Amino acid sequence: MTDTTSVLGYAWPMVVSPGEEVAFHLSSPSVSKAEAALVRVRCGDPDPAGPGIRVLEMDAPFERTVPLVHQVLRPGSCAIVADAPPLTSFRSFTVGAFLWPTMPGDRAQTILSRWREDTQEGWRLGLDAEGHLEFVVAAGGRTWRVATTAALLSREWVLAGASWDAEAGRLAVMVRSADPQAGRDRSERVEAAGPTGLEWPAAVPLVIAAHATDGDGQLFDGFYDGKIDRPRVHASVQPIDGLHRLCESVSFPTADARVVAAWDFSREIASERVTDLSAHHLHGTLRQMPTRGMTGANWDGSTDRWTDCPAQYGAIHFHSDDMADAEWEPTVRFTVPAEWRSGFYALRLRAEAGDEPVESFVAFFVRAEPGKPRSKLAFVASTGTFLAYANSALRLDQVHAEAMLEGVLTLSRDDVYIQEHREVGLSTYDTHADGSGWSISSARRPILNMRPRGNVFNYGNDTHFIDWLDETGQDYDVITDDDIHRRGVQVLAPYTCVVTGSHPEYISREVWEAFDAYQRGGGRHMYLGGNGFYWRIAYHPTVPHTIEMRRGMTGLRTWEGEAGETALAFTGEPSSTWRSNGRPPQRLVGVGFDGQVFTHSSPYRWLDGAKDPALSWLTEGIDLAAPLGDFGLRGNGAAGVEIDRVDFSLGSPPGTVWLATADRLGYGGTPAPEEIRTLHRGVMGDQNAQVRADLVYFPTANGGAVFSTGSIAWVCALSHAGYRNNVSQLTGNVLRRFLDPRPL
Amino acid sequence: MLVTYPEAAHWPIDPDRLDLVEEFRRQPRGPHGDELQKLLHRLRWAGDPDQPGRYVLIVTQPGKEWMLGRLPRQRGKPIELMRNHVFTSIAEAEWEVFKLRWEAVTGRTLPPHLSEKLA
């Protein structure tokens, strides 16, 4: 068994041009050094039934032995407000906010604090280990505490606060339930003895959704799970009505000098800043990217997008397991030689640790330098999809996984690691520890399933196409989703043909429109996958290689978004599927997602459309009476896993030539949720011809064209029988013609 | 928040239907008849409620060798590796897991001719 996890790391940036520097941020808890090599990836799938792992060691000036130290991952999001005189200029005060806790009773959690854990000084409002609201004030070795008698409910809004009356020497906690009916009421006020005077600790940040562990303001603990809306600090003792007025207020006249801070999370939603509306301007910074643009306690259902009424979206959903930046120190840096071809690359790290050899890869991509293509062909690294699936724990956490995959779960060494080490941060397929959906994914952390020898879905499958290109001697450039998003069609335009791989599923508006413009401009697009152009995502406006998606309530969703929360915080755009955004994939690539099949994959059968003599270039050397792709590494067929179909009512162009179909998928063919309008039996693939994979071709404007296979399994059939098979032949026929500049 | 529950699969299993056991043994990877599909759905969805975790396979040599394990239901808790249960084919592993599940859900031991390893 190869140990793939004792050394982990990430490359930053994840995508570089020749001549640019990439830094590898590495860590190992057990290995002090590793033998390092830079490799070009040809095939990342270790399956012995296929080509196997194929990497080319690059001749590059690079340190061969890399020293390693253990670098800790610190998940958990919070807002940090740097210390400032107004935060210590008062004695008596009230603090509070609207709360929607998601894990009360799981462990102690801090909501608002100016607290040093190491010296146990300051104040903090939080939930105790049983879920009671508690308020703690401490100084000089003495601690005063007050807590509610009832634990808060999960996923129910409350107004929650506390006060210290220094004159009377009293502490109070107070809760008012937004819905006090039918067993939900947790409203109460509890008082206890407090100090009459104390010294606040010096130089401690005010922290929202956590507390500082020491005076440095760098490390935090006590992370809270759930939403916080409109937190306030007021230098007076307020009853619950007074706190309620403060939290409902959205403007704070300077006449009330007792307003210490009043944060409005509905401002600058697309940023990592939180805004204080008070005269003190105690603005804060977010760490580990909690989810913004979330419905607040005042959301009334009048809109489902924060851009329509930001005031109803003043909540941030904090998660104790948010992870957007590993913050590891760089271990080694490398400047990519100017002469390197673009491609999938990795740093390979080998070491001996105990009984098993360590071999761990850290992936990065070298893009073709913008404006300087070296080939007429570009292959797109689906980095949006790679990020969406980064460290997926779907099979570990989700009840349906084994039934969906039609067999006992087979887990890799990486899965074993992720089960135990959730601090690496999960994928947009997963839920946070509190059950809410994971909507943000960043490359500034180790990604175990985007590298050779990792789980093969997406990255590993796509390398089968790279392997085929190398095998057939076809030159190509590699470009990435990230580049297409940033620079638009100019990234695609220099190429006569652009190929998207097995699963270009996660697409921003910018990427969609770049492909649309490319096709209109005479470009040739080969889409050799399934379930492509499916979800609408956004890239972070300033942080590279960071995506956001919201599942909403349609589409094949492993979690369901909350009502009112389908708009992306990064851009304000709606998310969910492209089909529900008026752009079914059929419109762009002729076919669109309709189902999954994991029992077995199937061959296609040729249709009359393929027999048109004008398309002889496409079918040359292929027996149209024989099944197309009755072999392959994914279910022993070229049509399978996730599949797409033609539908003219959903936008397949009238000029679509329907070449072949695989519509006899058996009982394992399961339709996508959006393919079923009403409930009835007979929807599975053994009875329903709409669960199928279709192969299509259509010409576009200015001599361009599109060829789509509608199946994830396609590229994993290319290497069958020494690459001499009809899937390989057809792919080659189309590619050859698509690279020919004569109009189609 | 829409949640899926492991106890939701409730197709009644008849412990006398050894014909379904025989059908699975013949073709662990399918295709399966309608009733065997329903039996398998129940077992797979439920995820071994009598065990400390769901039975899973750990790939020890890609495409060649797998080890049985138990995946705890609690995040962060390590997968239990069952080093005495190693398989050289997925079909063999599927059969072993099926037998464990059948006996757990029916409370009955399989007759000798159905409790052997897959040939």
C-alpha cells in the first residue's frame, strides 16, 4: 500500500505561466525530508487495467531533497476587530445579536468576545457545552458567570444578549425567541452577581464567532456554528427591549455616544471585511471565509436574492470547520522554465515512513502563456470542477452513496485520511459539521483528489485524454477554467479547436460566455464528457482559485440550500443549475445532463444521422453496424456514469446531427431530479428512454462546430485494446477535422 | 434542510428467501432481478446499523486487492481496518459483505452451501 498522505501540500498559485514562480507549501507530521521531483502528468489513474500512472520527470534546476516540518491546519471562521480604545473605554455595557445556532449543545462556542483564553480575562458571550446562552466576565483571577436555564434550539432565530451593570454588580443574560409558539419559546432573562469594577485586558481583539487564545490576536478558539446577524455593543445596561431596538436599528446617530459598535454584515458582502456603522468605525476582517449573503432574522421571503434587499441579508453563517486558507509557510519555490510546455504538472514527493513507501503528489497547472499559443489545440483543465470536488467526503458522509454507486464503497488511502482529518476542508458536495452545505472551495489548502494517484473522478479521468493525446502524438496547449474566467474568449480564440474533458460541470457566467463567443467566432469545441456546463458558480472577486456555488432546490444536489440563499455572495448572481438560469447545457453543447448510471456503462448505437455521406470524415474507418464503445475502464462501456441527452425543447440547436445514442441502460439508469416533473413509476432507465447518453455534432457560425459525447465514461475508453478502438478512432477523426481550418 | 435517514429503507426481508442469496452469489455485481434489487437497496441504504460503522473496502493495491473496513458514522473517527479480511476481487468482497449483512438483518446463519467463499 502506498502512503499518499504522510506528506501533503499545495501549490500557490495553482496555475502559472512559463517563467512564473510557484511555491509549494508542504507539511508532514512524520517525515523530516522527502525526495522531490517535478513531473509532467500524462496519466494519473493507477488502475492496472488502463495505462497506469504515467508521469515524466522533468529536467529542472530544483532541490532534490526537501526538508519537511509539520504545519498545522486551523479551520474555523470568525470576524476579528483589531483592538482600539473604544473597546476598553466603558464599564457597564450590553452586548447581543440575532442568532441562528446550528450546533447548540455540541460544545462550548463563543458568539462575541473580547477575551484572552490563556489568562482567562475579559468578557465573552457564548453557548456553554449544553447550549445555554452564557455570559462570562473575568479579571484578576476572578470569574463571574450567568447562563440561561434552557438550551437554545438549533436553527431557530433568537435575539440573544447580555449585560454587565458595574454600579449594581450584576450580570444578566437574555433571550427572546422569534417564534415563541409550539414548544419553541426559549425567552428568558437570568441575573447573577457580577463585579463592580475590573480592568479589561490590554491589546486583545474583539472576535465574533470565536475568541482569542492569547494576546497576539493570531490564534482563535471556541468557534461558533450558525448565523449571527447585527451584533451590537452598547456602553449601557439595556433590558431585552433596549437590545432589540439596538439590533433593529440601522442608523446610529452620533448623539448616542454609548454605541460602541454596530456591525452590519449586509455591507460589502463580496468581501472579507465587516462594517461597523458606529462613529468608531470598528471594522473587522473575516478569516476562513464564512458564508455571507445569508438570510437574517428579518428575512420575510419577499425576495430570494441579497442584492434585492441587502438589509434582510445581514447574517453571516460561521462554521467551526470553514477552511479557505491553510496559511502554511512555503517550503520550496520553483520558477517554471520559459520553454516548458503547458500541461498538468505535479511535485512528486517520495520518502520512507515505517513499513510503507510514501509517494504524494502536489498538483499545479502550467497554462499556455496568454497570447502565445504553441498549438492549434487547447485542452481545458476544468479547475472549477476540480475545486468544486476538492476533498469530497460524499462517500464518507452521505447515506445514499453506497446505494447510488451500486456496490460496497471502495475507499482510497486519501479517503481514509479525510475521514480522520476533516481540517483539510471539504468540497461543495459536502455538508459542514452542522449539516449546512459547503458552498466555498479554495485551492489554498491540500487537495487530495486533484493529483495523480488520487481518486480518479474528474482530474484522474481527464488525464486519460492527455494520455491519449500523448499516445497519438498530438501536440496541445493546456488552459484552465480560471484563465477563461479572468480573460474571457481571448484565451480560447487563438485555438482552432478546444477540448473540454470528462466533467466540465462548474461554470461561471464568464466561462459560459467565453465558450459561446468562441463557438460563434468559428471555434471548434469538442465536449468529451457528461454533466457538463451544469452548475453556475462564481469566482472570488479578489482571491485566486476560490469558487462559490449555491445548490438551491433543484438539480442533482447532495445538499439543499436554504430558502432565500441561492444568490452567490461573491457576485450577487443567482447560482443553482444553468438550466434554471435559462441556459440548459443543450443550448451550448447540444446535450444536457439527464441521469446517472453506476451499475454498468453501455455502448452507443449509431443513428441515421451518422450515415450522412457529408459526415464521412467523422465515421471514416468505423463500422456503423457495430456497437460504439462496448468497453472501457468505467463500467465497461463508453456511455455511462453521468450522461447527457439531446432535447430540442431544452435548446439543442435545430442543426444538431444526432449521431448515436445509448438509451438501453437498464435499471441502473437513474434520471436527474429536474427531469421528472410529476411523480410516477417507470422513470428508471429500464423503462425510460430519456435516461440516455447522446452523441451529437452541429456546425456553428463562421465555420465552427461542436462535437459532444454526453458521457463521463468516454475518455476512459480511449486506451482500450492499445488505443485501437472505435472510441479512439472517432475521437481522432473529429479532432483531425476540427483542426483543419477549412469551414465545417 | 432536507435530510436522508438510513432507517428510511424498509423493504421487508423474508429470511426464507435463500433464492435471493443464491442469485446474488451467482452475480454479485449484477444484473439483479427486481426483488434482489430491493433487498440490496435496503442493505446498502441502512449501512449496517448493527455495526460500529458501515462496511467499506479500502483499496490496498489499485485494481488488485481490497481490505474490509468499517466506516464510523462520526466524522473524524478513524476507519477501522479489518486486516484479516483481504480480497483479490470486488465480487468476492461483495459476497462477503452480503453474507455479513444477510445474517445480521435476518438473525439467521446461512446454510453451509451458501456460506462459503466465492469460488
